Amino acid sequence: MLPVLHVVQDTLGHLPPAAMLQVAEKLSVAPTAVAEVATFYSMLRLQPCGRYQIDVCTNVSCSLCGAEQILEHLEKKLGVSVGETSADGKFTLREVECLASCGTGPALQVNEDFHERLTPQKLDALIESLK
Ligand code: FES
């Protein structure tokens, strides 16, 4: 199911309810089974998002390393709150659970790319490289 959901997401940009129903039909599973998978994995998007989805880990290890300051810095820099997309449609900022980079936090993920040991200076350089 995961590869199918990724193909749908890559094609449509996210997983709208109608597409998840079609996946359930094609795979002969209950629609709730698709919904359970789609809502479990943070890399699957249920809502439209910007070109770059920035997922900031705020779980325990990253929080101890300053994840909240990283998140605040991004909110100011991008002019959005968590869950919002920038006015130019480029950046969607989200708060997520562990990204499996606990020893090198604070960590975030931009689409498929991981960034670790973040500082405000590293964030500024990262955002500039994406503009
Ligand atoms: S706690 Fe942040 S990556 Fe695990």
C-alpha cells in the first residue's frame, strides 16, 4: 500500500479522500485501512502543501537540543505558523515526531532530505538555497 500511496502523492501532491478511496478499491482493502496508513506516516500528506514541506522534529531529544527555537526561527523567517504554507506557496511548515536523527538533533526534513545539528545560521542558509 505504501508504494501506491507514494505514487498517488507524487502525482497529485497529496492524498485527497477520493484518491484514498480509489486506492482501497484497487487493493481490495477497507477504506479505513488506507486511512490508517495515510494518517500514520508523516511523509504522507493529507492536505495540499508548498513546494517544500519542512518537517521539524520536536520530540524529546531534539527538544533538549533546541528544537523549539528552531521552529520559532522558521516561523519568523517564513512568516507562517506551524501547519501553514507561505504566501508564495513555496514552504509548508510542520511539527513532527521523531525523524530517527535523535543523536544529531535538532533535526528537520525538507521533502526527502534530512538536515541535522541545526542552528539559526544553518536554517538561514538552507532557506536561501531553496528560494
Ligand atoms: S527526537 Fe528528533 S530525530 Fe529523534
